[in-house]
Amino acid sequence: MKSLPATQPVRVWDPFVRFFHWSLVGCVLLNFVVEEGEALHRALGYAASGLVGARILWGFVGTRYARFADFFPTPARLRRHFANLLAGRETPYVGHNPAGAAMMLALMTCVLLLGLTGHLQTTESLGDSEALEEVHEALASGLLGLAGLHAAAALVMGWLEGTNLIGAMITGVKRRKVR
């Protein structure tokens, strides 16, 4: 019988990062079941935007693995990451890998654009704009697609790395293989 590799617990995601992540998930999911234009829909949109704003601030002043400097997805980091993936080379990251970082930034950008287009629909000058409503709906669909891809990638990368990434986002602790 083959023994499993030894693992070492590493505290990665601080309480704020986990609160942000799961609160944003809740806001997004609830906003897809709440009727558009209702006060709750707007409140959830503003809450999601506020969460993203707080996470951006935390990306500069937060803990090590929460800081953008630790994981910002430069073109060189992305090329190296995808080249290693395609070559089957394991490159474990304690925090976000470059693709995960790019996804996180795309998701946050989409939420902020949804908040902006949603807010603009409440203004007197743009409130009746069909084009703006269509942009808002397209962004919402895009967000759902990105979120689904994000969840699938977390499962696949967790399997490839032998790490429970979803569990780590709940507990804050990743279990890394000891070499």
C-alpha cells in the first residue's frame, strides 16, 4: 500500500479574506434570485461593491498572502505558470497562483462594473437607458460564467496540487506537501 505524502499546515487566508470571499459569494448568489430593481437587489449590489473596495484596500495593507504584491499576475508569471502546467511540472503556490490571481481581479472588476451600471440605472439621466440595462445584464451573465470557471478551476487545481483549496478558503489553512 502506497503511503500518502506528508503534509504541513500553512496559514494562508486570514479571517478578512475568508469573510470577503464568502460574503461576496452570498451577495452574488442572492442577487440572482432577488427581483431586479428591488431595494434588496440594490443593497446587495452596493454591499458587493463595498466588499470589493475593502478587499482592494486589504490588497495593499493586509497580511502577506492577501497583498497584491505577493501574487499580482504579471505576463511573465502567467506565461511561466501556464508553461509549467502544460509541461506537467508541479509549481505549488502558497497563496494565489497567477491564473487564480487574474481570475480574482477579473471577478472583482466585474462586480465593480455591475455596481456602477446598477447605480447608474437609478439616476435621473440614465435610469431608463435600455443599453445600460443590457450592459448590466451582460456583466451579470459574465460574472456567473467567471464564478463557475473560478469554482471549477479551484477544484481542478486543488486536485492537481493535492491541496483542498476550498477547505483552505473555509479554514484559512492550506496543507502543503512536504518535500
